[in-house]
Amino acid sequence: MLSFLPPLLRGIIASLILIINTLVLAPLLICVSLLRFVLPIKTVQVRCTIIAIGIAELWISVNSGWMWLTQKMQWDVQGIETLDKQHWYLVTSNHQSWSDIVILQHLLNRKIPMLKFFLKQQLIWVPVIGLCWWALDFPFMKRYTREYLEKHPEKHGEDFKSTQKACEKFKHTPVTVFNFLEGTRFTDEKHQRQQSPYRHLLKPKAGGIGFVIGAMGDSLNSLLDITIVYPNLSRPSFWQFISGQVNHVIVRVEKKAIPSHFHGKNYFDDEPFKEELQNWVSNLWHEKDQQLEQLKNRSNTPV
């Protein structure tokens, strides 16, 4: 344990391990995934996919290693005891910091199928990381603006079809699809600009999970609703986290059933479904806001 070192040194050590971890494993991940196209044999493709996921899980484990090495963290976690790697999950969480993602990966690694994010199609061009997302079969969504669809009505519905196609490969092998319902990190400025009805949350955007629930059908029936609180720093920066200045994290994981009649619906064309899903998400968010209030009050977290 190097928690006795000053934050600057701990941050440098953790950053170096993170960078080296990525530079070593990313090329290996990409090479393994390219074999799926060089050798289009089903058994080879399946094996390469398993190896690629194993490499990604190793990357997460190494990140957990520098967290253990450089931080003296008090973990208060409830709800991960009954998770199963053989089930499909939709996961969402409140979003305050980039450290949220590292914490979620650390806690859920090898307990459920690896987290996969729905990404905008343009993000595939992000250097190195974009290729890694592609190699891991992260689904890239093609989204059209309302203005574009007004000029090109023939494209209407194609974004949903592309999502359905991306989800096809998830129907036969357990997978975890992740979505931050707020769409962005919480800040006071964003909260005020939105005039959010929630005290600790931004307004949720139901379209992303509406896409996923509709496209994946009966295979997706459980939502993991995750709440994260940082008692000593309300919304820490990633540098504060990686340098060990976050010494206490509270995480609550609640498994909730996704209504079966949501399956197979098109969020953008089915108005009754759209309204019902938005109400369902709104109820989830009211419950989460109350839970955040209770957890923050209990830990005297600055608001």
C-alpha cells in the first residue's frame, strides 16, 4: 500500500500504471479481434470473442490493482452479492464524475457480463479507444436529428433498425448494457439550467434505454439501478480520485424487473409506450433522488 505517499506521487504512479496497462493490452485486444475477420470460422470467432473479453477484464483488474496500491479506500457497498454472470442486465447509475465508470467496472468485473455502452457512431474514430470499443462489440448507434429526418423522411426508423441489428448478437450470449440516464455528469450549472425537479439528479433521458429494451426483446428483463455517493468529496474530479483523495465511496445496487410488455416496442414510433416508459423512468429517478438524500444526510456529504 502506498497510501502514505502524497497525492501528487500517488496520482503519477496510478496514471503511469493506467497508461502502460492500456498501451500493452489495447494492441493485443485489437489483434485478437481482427482474427475474427481474417479467419471467418464460427468456432474461431467465438474463441476470439471470449479471449477479447478476457483481455478487457484483465485491463479492469489491473486498474483495480492500482486502486488497491495507491488508495486507502473505505467501501460501503450493498447489493452485488446475488449478481450472476449468466444473466442479461441493463445497468444505470447517477453520474457525478469520470471516476464513476472506474468504480462501476471495479465492483462489477467478473460478477456480471462485461459492461457495454451504446455509443454514437462518430466515437469509433477516437484514437485507440475507438478501436477497443469496436473490438469488444460495443454497439455504435446511428442517430438522426429531427431536422435531418424532416429533409430525408426515407431515413425514418433506420436508427432503430441499426440498434436492433447491433443487439442481435446480444440475444444468445449474456451481456450487460450500460446507460447513464442523465446523459452527462451532474453539475450545479446544468442542474439550474435544466430546472431539474430532482435535488441531486439531472433530468433522465429515457430514449437510450427505450431503444435497448425495445431492441433486445425478452432476453433483457432485469435493471440494475446503481447509486453512488462520495461522502468526503461531493463530486470529485478524476484526478482527485486517481490520486487517492477520495477515501470513502458508498454504492447501492438494486435489481429491478423490467416490465415484460416493454419488450419489442419502438420508443420513437410508439407514443403510448414512450409515455409509459418515461413515467417508469421518472418514478425510478424520484426513488433514487430520495435515496441520495438519505445517504448524503447520513454521511454528512456536502451538497
